[in-house]
Amino acid sequence: MADHAVTGHLVDARLQVRRGTFALDIALRIQPGETVALLGPNGAGKTTALRALAGLTPLSGGHLTVDGHDLDHPEKKTWVPPEQRPIGVVFQDYLLFPHLSARDNVAFGPRRHGVDRRTAHATADRWLERVGLADHGRRKPRQLSGGQAQRVALARALALDPALLLLDEPLAALDARTRLETRAELNRHLTAHPGAALLVTHDPLDALVLADRLVIVEDGRVVQEGDAATITARPRTDYVARLVGLNLYRGRGDGHTVEVAGGFALTTTDTVHGEAFVAFPPSAVALHPHRPDGSPRNTWSATLTDIQRHGDNLRVRLDGPINVAADITPAAAAHLELEPGRELWVAVKAAETRAYTA
């Protein structure tokens, strides 16, 4: 078994990969016992990063060091093939061997690493018990539910005692109920894993529940990273703002005012100078049939362009001097007689906004 009693970063990587016109260049460091979520829109480079870590796509530049050992370093002409890396992978489609039982699937990794059959099966039995499938060892993948197959794939990856565990959209193939149960189970195993873990996902809930730290990638570059509280409070790109459910605008601050696109100004209680962001949740947006009287400092006329159900409420999108999303109740929607093309007034209190340096 690997010794994870190390200090500092268990994974230290600069992943540089060129594939046609696309270029990935991200720095990634993960500590022992830490789970990092890699998020980004389609085409951002998440899968390329995972393949580079697993050894399925060689680096064009940079380096990958895991547990103090260089696994890929083009300048040093060092490259360790996938099967020799201290890395376990849970693929999106699990990729269990269809002709092998659950027990033999889990035992496959240790067997490939030279462990005798009896010891490998004992290891597999222990892991199947840990993932709650002790009585499913003889079943073939086709006899397993989606959640069970996911747990077998996780047991197979962990049976190697990997220094780094990679999870590629591990819950994407599950229905909503199974996903909820499996997410809680996966969280328990990630918490107990002494090595590093990287979760590749497009689902913010998976990332927020399972990861200690988030790394946001767009167009092959890291655009923001930090813990969930930091990222949800201060998004820095439109993608991150949509991810955490905020309206976000970039402009130039001058005290309590941020001038955004087209010279439109938003008033905030925060003080900012120079390049700045201003953000507020859709729940902070109030809609009125006529121009409101009184206190709101931020008011403007807008045209309703879209209405969609959003949980128990409705998510309304409006086009005006700035585009904005608002959350309202079905009762409020009926009162306002909402329909696409409806002219409304938008109001956002200054106290509901947050402004911060770009």
C-alpha cells in the first residue's frame, strides 16, 4: 500500500496540452485528504485535464508530480504509462468489464499490479463491503443498478490505494433519487480517502457537496479558484455567476456607483474604485407594472423576454439597459400579467448589491 504520510501538496501539476487549435494551460495542486472539483462549461478543458492526469493524453509542456514522483515531464523526457501511475479513475460511464463479476472487476487493479489472486479477492471483498455491496460480488455489471455500478467502479479505483483519485462526472448517469443517495455515499468515501481526489463535473451541487475547493476553468485557463463560500460570494465571470445563480456585471467603480455597459450606473452600499464587479441575486430584483416611488436607487424599464419555472418560483429574464434575471412567485407573476414582451419596471435596492474589485 502507498504511504500518504507526506507534507505539502500530494499533487503538483502544470498541465499544458495542445490539441489542434485548443490549448490547455492550468496549474493544479492538491493536498493529501483534499478533494478538488474542476468545473467549467463544455469545451473548457476539464476532460483534457483529467486525461492528462491519468496518462491517457501526454503533456505538451509543464509537469505532473504525484507523491514526489514525476509522472509526466516533457523537458526531462519523463512519462509514466497509465497502468503504472498511483492513480485510480472512476469514468463517467464506469467502464466496468462486462464479462467479469463485481468482485473480479474490483480485484482487477491489484492483480495487474502483481498481487496474487487470493489477496486481490480479499481486497475486493473488503471494498465491496465498504461500499455496501458485499452480497453483490458474483453479479455481472448488467445485473447491477446504476448506483451499484457506480459503487463498484469506485471500489475498483480505491482498491489500488491510489495517491490520486480521479472522478469524471461520477453521478451524471444516475437518476435524481439515486444521485442523491449516491452523492452522500460518495462524500463519505472521499472524506475517508487519505490521498488526493479530483472531481470533474459540470454540476455545481456535486461540487459544493463533495469538494473542499473549486477550480473553475474556461477556454483552457483557470479563471477562479477557492472554497465554495468565496466563489459563491464573489464570482468573476459570467459562467461562474450563472453557476452560483447571481446577476453579475463588470464596470468601473467610483465610490458607491459602478458604471457598467452603455454607461448605465448601479448604486451599491459598498465602496469601489477602478475596475469592479457588481452582483446581486435574482431574489433581490423587484418587478413593478409602473415606475416605483420612494427608496430604490436602482430602477429602470425593461422588457420581459423569458419565463421558466425555478423550484417553487419563476425565473424571469428581462432585457433593458442591462439584462437581468429575477425570481418571483407564481402569484406575483399572475398579478403582473407576465408574458414575453411585457414592459415592466425593475428595482434593486443598493443594500442588496455587492461590489468588489475586478
